[in-house]
Amino acid sequence: MLAVLAPGQGAQKPGMLTDWLELPGAEPFFRWAGAIADADLLTLGTTGDAEAIKDTAVTQPLVVAMSLFVARELGGLPGPVAHTPQAGRDVVIAGHSVGELTAAALAGVLSVEAAIALTAVRGRAMAWACAQTPTGMSAVLGGDPAEVLAAIEANGLSPANVNGAGQVVAAGSLDGLAALKAAPPAKARVMPLSVAGAFHTEYMAPARAELEGLVGGIRPAQPSRLLVSNKDGSAVETGAGVLDRLVSQITNPVRFDACLDTLRELGVTAVIELPPAGALAGLAKRDWKGRHDVEVLAITSPADLDRAAELIAAERGRAEAEHSPDWRVVVAPARGTISPAAVAEGTALPAGATLATIAGRRETVEVAAGYAGLLAEWLVAEGDLVDAGDPIARLYPEV
């Protein structure tokens, strides 16, 4: 299985688009993306200095547009795919923070235009929220995880990003961050981050409210690839569920550690990080230290595209069955203990009918039928332990 990672804000660098403009169609793409975002992304990505591209309002659409352009260069990402979430288990996608909007487009939930437009609104709304109260963020590197979280809480801060590999990002008041740096947890370093405010905390409530007022006008598609959520590392089964999580993550912590756990449990054999790349690939390498059977590739320049294409082709090159069955498999969206609904095999079910609940370590997840059909066969029993992506039932879709 191949994992595709989409970076978030903080991954940007001055001149990040320059080398990519050598590729055919790059300049028109970024002009078009800039028109959608109401920002000069082309100029910002080529001649903008570090201060200019730190502005949350423009950084977020710049990062998402860059990732989507390179995904397009790799072929088929984003865009229609030949398989369904039930049959196509070759690719799993995860994004970090605003990178989840990139991931939503790669999974077919949002169009490229919708992803860029929603990102631009998100960036402007979060920039406005940051301006209301002076806040910030600091990375806490190393230390005992429990002691780190306790120190963050003791200083009135929030763990905005739990990234895995011994990295937690604290967010909140500048006084609290200064106190944390002055007295860090044992064996930990505190490094202030150059950001506009306390992302993924209640300080961003105004931005969340603005997005909540918009997403009702979007008609998302169902995910056509396995999409893993920052909320808890579980797979998201429906387009509506993806939108809900894109909104709620603005004020909730990014649990990228849980995403890495899920990728490990799924048996990922190769990882590609889209540009501006490096941070997530580094987290994956450190978190999976000692695993020599997983190749992790950060796409940092056009020279990396050939190897990325080879990794994608290796997954797509698997032999396909000559006959496509007329039934589909419903899969578990999360790891946990399953409790199937009291529905007999042979029962006709409407779309959205509850099939099962999965009790995991963090929450209980409901599994619903994504389409109307006939329950052909249960593949699990009460109390079985399932992983994200495991088949739980067969349905004959209603024609």
C-alpha cells in the first residue's frame, strides 16, 4: 500500500515554486489558482520573502495549490479513479492541518477549485482570528510524553499538534509559551514557531464559525480513496464526514501521531510527501525508525517526480481480477471492537442505514451503508477486532 501525505502551513519556503515553473502548464495553473484564492500565488511563491509567505491568509492556499499541482503532474491525482473505496485499497491519503483540504481533493471528495477556494476562506478567517488576541505556538521536542502534556496544561496552553516522533506543538498565550520555554519538561527542548497565532485551539473559534456557514453550500462526493483523518487517525467513509472534520479541526488538535499509527497498521510499504515536502516525511521516518521495508520519499524538486511515479506505478501495477463482482464490500473506517447491527442477511437496506458500531480507544464510530442495497453476507461477528480498511459486510447495490 502507498501512502500520500499532504503538508500543511509551516512547510512553505521562499522561492518554493521557482523550479516547478519549468514544467509545462505550471504558470497558468498557479495564475488560475491565485484567481480562485484572490491572491497572487505565483509572485508569492517565487519572489515572496519569508515574511510575505508567513501570512496565514495567503500561505494556506499557496501550500494547497502547490501540492495539488504536483499531484496532477504525477497523473490521476486528483481526479476520477477507476476503483471504489471498497475495491481500491492501493492508496491511503493523509494531510496535516490545512493539508487535509489537499487530501480531500486527492480522495475525490472536493474538486480542485473547491479545495483551493475553501482553503483561501479558511486562511483569511484564521488570519482575522489571530489578529484578535496575541497568541503563538512552540514545538516541544523530546521528553516524556505524559510530562510534556502535563507541562503544556500547567501553563494554560493546548497541545495543538501531536505529531508523533516525540514532537508536540503547544499553543496559546504568549506569556504561557514564554513560561514553558523558561522551564521546559525534563529532556525536552521548546522551540518557538514563526506563526501568526494559536491554530487548532479555541482562539480559532471565529474562523470555525465562518467555515460552518459555508460548507452547507458544498456537495461533497464520497471518498474514492482511503482517507485518514487528523481527528483520530480513523478512515472517513463519507463526503459529509470529511467536511465535518475539515471544519472541526480548526479548533481541535491535529493528531498526526494517530494517522501514522493507522498507516503502520494498514501495512503501508511506501510513502510520498507532496511539496512543499520534508516535514511529514521526517516525522514518518523518525516514528517508524528501524523499519527498513518502507520507502519514504519527500518530493522536493522536479527531479523527484520519476521516483514518485515509479512508486505509484508499482501499486497500480498489481494484477486485477478478470471479473468484477456485482457486490461491494463495506469496510471498517477505524480500528476497534465491532458490534454488527441486528440486520439479517438478505435484508434490503436504504442508503445511510446503520450497519455496525466500532468501539475504539478514542471514540465509538458508526458504520453506515453508503448506498442502498441488499445485505448479502456478514464478514464479522459481535466482538471481533477490526482495523481500518477491514471488510465487514457484502452488499449488492440497488440498481
